[in-house]
Amino acid sequence: MALFTSTSFHFNVANASDPPPLQDFCVGEEDPNSAVFVNGMLCKNPKKVTAQDFLYKGFNITGNTNNKLHANATLIDVDKLPSLNTQGVAIAHIDFGPHGLNTPHHHPRSSEIFALLTGKLYASFITSEYELFSVVLNPGDLFVFPQGLIHFQYNLKKSPARAIATFGSQRPGRVNSAQGLFEIGNLEPFPRRLGVNRVLHVDDAPRRLSSGVKHPTSRRQRKHEES
């Protein structure tokens, strides 16, 4: 029984990411009449696949940062480049305007390697133990965001910044932390009487924000400062 449980556990862990490809490629196809269902998507007839199916143009185009957050993330996943189907990868470029913010979010199906090309960013993620890991990134720096953990990036300068992110899934997904809680279509997931502080379990947040906290600190850092 113990052996069966252990084996089942390892099997589940091994299948936590995208399934391996069953052939050289499986270009996504929307026409069910000319496709075979495999690996979660329909595959284009291999005899009709051309080099153009593996090509994406325009990745160099800067995203529009003229918005409230002054940031824009452009993801190229299997939905935009069907030849990524079964390949287990995706890529994005993130553009930041002056003091732009890529809001707190997580990717439920993939870890992320974040590479800064230009500018200077503050980047961090929060563990399941509520530990904050944060760094200041300069051009050429890489930072890893583990799968499923909330993370964000903030442009520390008044000049633009640009980064590239790679993922270990053809469709990593993105869940914005605040929108996931409070903007579910026309639904209100929490009764209004609960209040934001109670829902988020951050009763001291207004006090800390009003005190003018300039830089987030980890729980370990706070203990050191208080001692």
C-alpha cells in the first residue's frame, strides 16, 4: 500500500507540467474535420504544415504603456503561435513606462525566467510561507519566479524599461491577484459587509500605507530591523 501511494505521488508530480510531445510537432488546428485530437489540442495535418506555421513576426514591437499601470505584457503562447502546441514553452515581452507596474499575479501552470533588457526594475515574489524575496534588476540580470507564486515588477526609473519572460508551458496562464478576488464578471464573490481588510486579512494595511512605506521588506528583514 505504501509503495502504491509513493508511486502515485511521483506520477502526479511528474505530470504536473505540460505532457510530452508524441511526435515531432503538433501545430494547433481549429478545424475539427482536418485534425486529430492529441495533447489537449487539435493537430494540423503534418502534410499541410509549412515553415510559416513556426514563425511569429512582430515580437520586437513595443507594447502600449499608455494606461493606468504604465506597463504592458505581450504573451506569445499556443493561442498566438499554434506550433507551440506540445512544445511546453511560451515567451513574453514586458514593457514599462516611467514607474510602470506589472501588477501582482501568478502563473498557475508554469515557472518563469525573467530577463531584464533595459531599465532598472524592482522585482519580487511571495512564498507560501509569506516570505518576500525581492531584488533590484539591472540590464542583463535574470530572475526566477517559481510556479504558482505571486510576483510583480516595478520600474524604479522615469525612463522606459523592457524585459523578456520565458515559461515552461505552452499556456502558462495568468491570474491577477486583485482582479481575481474582486472583478469576477458581474459577480461579487464576497459580501460587502466583510470589508476589504477582512477579506484580505490585512487589518494593519491602511496604517502601514499611510506611514509611507517606500520599499517592501521580507518577514526576515522586519525581524532584523525590530531586534
